[in-house]
Amino acid sequence: MEIRALTDAVRSELPVSGEELNLDAKGWGLVIVDIVNGFATVGAGNLAPPAENPQVTQMVAESDRLARGFADQGWPILAFLDTHEPGKLEPPYPPHCEAGTGEEELVPALKWLEAAPQATLVRKDCINGFVGAIGASGENAVVDWANANEIENLLVVGICTDICVMDFVLTMLSARNHGLTQRCEEIYVYDDGCATYDLPKTVASSLGLPETASHPQDLTHHMGLYFMAARGARIANTVEIA
Ligand SMILES: [Zn+2]
């Protein structure tokens, strides 16, 4: 089956309905997952897009729009930055986002967050930001941030929809249900604020990669949204900040 037809069939059998979100009260927290050069700037590394990619471009623009809206309101923002000790691999991936290469820094459009008082930057060395936020004494930077800011609803954007975004959101749902977050009620994922990468099966096999490296972009993006929604996350199709 041709990939577009397959993707349409999966969308039909595993439907995901999104909502129109209007953020008009405090209690919201924005989590930006890994919108760093190594994942989202063309040609910036082994896991960066090799050419301009519309889904990635849209994610960066929409994340910047929301972050500016949150900053204007004085609402809290937490940004994860995938960052690895040089030479220390993160299987199954090739070297990426090693400290000092620039790949581990926010993309140019989001660089302003470094100086934004509303933003908390959290570096992590594994896929799952919730795990990466655990410190040496067992404290968790995400849980502490959510509780200190009395966050009631989380809005999540970033890359990759089906990898770092999904692992974080699924774990955060468990953390909420386990009572680790004091006030968190809902976790929203913004469709157009997320992106994943494109590695068609034919390309993966021509590169000699394992079969699980096959990763068609639209299909895996949808599957990520589906699994998050099926576990209790809410999906947003549009987000406006009043
Ligand atoms: Zn990594």
C-alpha cells in the first residue's frame, strides 16, 4: 500500500479528534520539548532535518507564537534541551546534541527564551524528559516547576511527536494520576506545535539501518498523537491566547 493511503487508513481506524483551545485564565504551563538545533535546524547534525521540512518549520513558528503569548501573560514556560556529554552515546541513535556543538542550543527563533524570566530551561540526556529532569537527590525539575507555579493545565509542543514528546506526556499522565503534581488536571498536546522526522522505509533500508528505523513522518506523527490521546492526553487543533 502506498504510504499516503496507509496513513489515511490509519487515521480512519485510529481517529484522533482535536479541540479548539482558548487560553483565557492563568493556571497554564507551556512545555517545549527539544526544539534545539540538533533536531530542528536544517543540516545541524545527524538527527537534524537534511532539508527544509514544512512540519518542522510550522512547529517552530507555532511554538514561538505560543511562547511569546505565555511570556506576555507572565505564564510559566519550561523548555527541555536534549544535551549529551561528548562521546557518550544514547542508543539507538547516532551522536547528537553533544554539549559544545551548538546542536544542544535552542533554535534561533526560540533563543530569546534563555533571557525570559518566565522560562525554565532543563537539559536532559535521555528521551524521556520526566526521567531526564530527575536530579542527583531524586528531586524532579518538572514536578517542582509544575507545583511551584500551581499549574492546572499543561500545554505541550515539540519534537519528536512520537518520541520525546510522547514519552514525556505519557509519563506525566502517570505522574498526575499518581498525585505527584498537586493541581495538574489536564495535559494538552498541540498538533501543529509538534513535529517528527521523515525517514521512509526505502531510505532506512538503503542506509543499512535496522528495520525499526523506518519512520514515515505523517504516519508516525499521527501514531504519536493517537497513543497520547488514547492514554488520556487531550489534543488541540488550534490554540489561541486571549
Ligand atoms: Zn538525545
